[in-house]
Amino acid sequence: MLMQMVTQDGVLNLQAKNLQQKPNGETSDTSFENGIDFNSIFLKVSARDLGRFSNIIRLNLSSNKIFNINADFCKSLCNVQVLDLRANRIREISPHIKAMSSLRVLKLDKNELAWLPEELFDIKILEELTL
């Protein structure tokens, strides 16, 4: 169902869809009472499923309850050019962010970040970073 939401030009808009994640990034077999478990969509990605997100070019995950951007997320979305993560509760971004080598725009405003991994600056085509 999620992949049916991707437009022909590769846009997936999940803004304010009540995506929720446990603060410590743990996965859980129980779903959230009033929301969708972010981990079950993006973080439990098997090697054979990595290609299912390959047609997503722009991803809007703003205004949800996301705490952690881990290695699986970064690796599964390597073709994303615009990533909007504004207004979440992100505390940590994996050094594997460099796997998102197509990333041109990264919006991180209104999060709880104390630092950024230096690997983020290995993405040579990154043009816009908002904090």
C-alpha cells in the first residue's frame, strides 16, 4: 500500500501521518494504538527489499514522531534527492547517511539534534541543509 502512494515523479508524502517510533529506536511487534510504526516501514528492511524504495526521489516525513535515522533507513533510500524530516524528534542520524549519495536537500529543522555525523558532509552534491 505504501508504494502505491508514490507518485509517478517519485514523490512520497507522509507528512503528519502519525508515524511513530520508540525513542531508543527499538523495533516492536506491537503497533502503536493511534499511529503507524515507523520502524515497520523503513527500518526492518531485508536485503531483497532494498530496491522497493529505489523509485522514491522526494520523501516528506515532516511532522511525525521519528527519533532516529538509522543505517537501514539510509541504505534503503539511496536514490532520495530531497528528504524533509522537519518537526520530528530526531536525536540521532546514522553515519550511514553517506549511503544517500543522491541527497541534494536535507531539512532537519525543529528536531532534537545535538550533533551531525561528519559523514553527512561526504555527500558531495548536498546543496541545502536546514537546521
